[in-house]
Amino acid sequence: MRIGRSHRSVHQVRALHVGFVGRPLTAFSYRPMNFLVTLGQPIQDRRARRHEETKAAIVDAAWEVAREKGVAGLSLSDVATRVGMRVPSLYSYFASKNAIYDAMFAQGNDEFIKFIKDRQASLPKNPRERLRGAFHIYFDFCTQDPVRYQLLFQRTIPDFEPSEASYAKAIEVLRLFREDLASIGLAGDQQDEDLLTALSSGLVDQQVANDPGGDRWARLVDTVADMAYDHVMKKKRRRGRHAT
């Protein structure tokens, strides 16, 4: 996973307040701030909501383009066309194409966090079976949307680094898996973690590259999880003997 930095400008918004119902739309001083309200809803709130809705539509359009042309094939002109804008108008919502990638990265990790929590709630308590379940969680999420998998877990976009806020969501994904492994006594060293991620990612890479939509490597998930479990437990027992 990758650590990036992003500095977002903070826009200070002047608040306005309206007169009483029935009076013409006016602005007048109220306490130290000015407000403007029409039909009981602050103008600025409505604008902010529309702004966020448009940003969400742009991100949705970006996913559509990426799934058709590949995540590296995303172009601002294609995105703009899908939301009925010209390319320069996109910059009112995102500073660059990488900023759109960053929003997609954050959204993808939010989806993964929800997916993990939903699936973990029904995992068996038995350590071996629970590790199998963890492998299936990762495999199923990644293979159901290969484009999302590429953006979240591969360096498909050479000059893209997620912002600190977006990358924090990826760290939360890792934390959820670590805590679950610890709950069944499988919290090992960094080498154990590297082994688990290499095995689980290897299954996904093979499935996505060689049998998209099929189950050739899906059938191996339990076998590989068992191999990993046996290896980690063997190391754990060996460390226990050395400690005594």
C-alpha cells in the first residue's frame, strides 16, 4: 500500500441570514454575521449539497469509464461527456485527474471496509475456518470488480499516490484484518503477514488475469488458506519451544 500527501484548500464561507417570512428576499446584519435564506433553507447549504452531488456523479462516471477502458485509460474528456460538462468545468470540482483517482480510491476502500465488516460478522470461530473466511473475503471483493482491485492494490497509475485521508481508509482495512487474525491467535510477525498477503493476492491476480468471471483459482482458496494456517501455527509452536 502507498502513502501519499494531499493539501486541500479550506474555503471560508460568509454566512447570510434572511428576514422574516413574507418579506422580500433581503440580507441584513444579525449578530456578527450576515445570513441569506430562501424558503427556509440556507442558500449556501443548497449550493454545497449540489456541489457534493455533482462530485459524486463525476466519480460514478469515472468508474464507468475505467470499467470500459481500463483504470489507466481514464480520460477527463470521457468523464466530462458523461456528466454533461466540458473538461474545464471539472476543475471546479476536482483539481486534477489524480484527484478523481483519489476520490475513487477512498470510495473503493469505504466499500471494502463495509464488505469486511458484513462478512466478518458471520465467520466461524474455529481459527482454521476463520482464516479460510478471511481469504474468501479478500478474494471475493477483489475479483468482483477487477478495475477497483487494480486501483486499490496495484500501481496501475504510475504518478498516482493517494492522499493522506484516502490512504487512512486503506490502513483501516489492514487493521480490520490484523485484529481478526489476533482474535484467533494468528497474529504473527511481519513475515507471517507478508506471506498471507502474498498468497491471497496471488490467487486474485491469477483469477483476474487468467480466468475472469470463472472459479479456477477460487477453488484453491481453502487449500491455500490451510497451507498458510499450518505454516503459521508450525512457526508459533516452534517459537513456543524455544521460549521454554
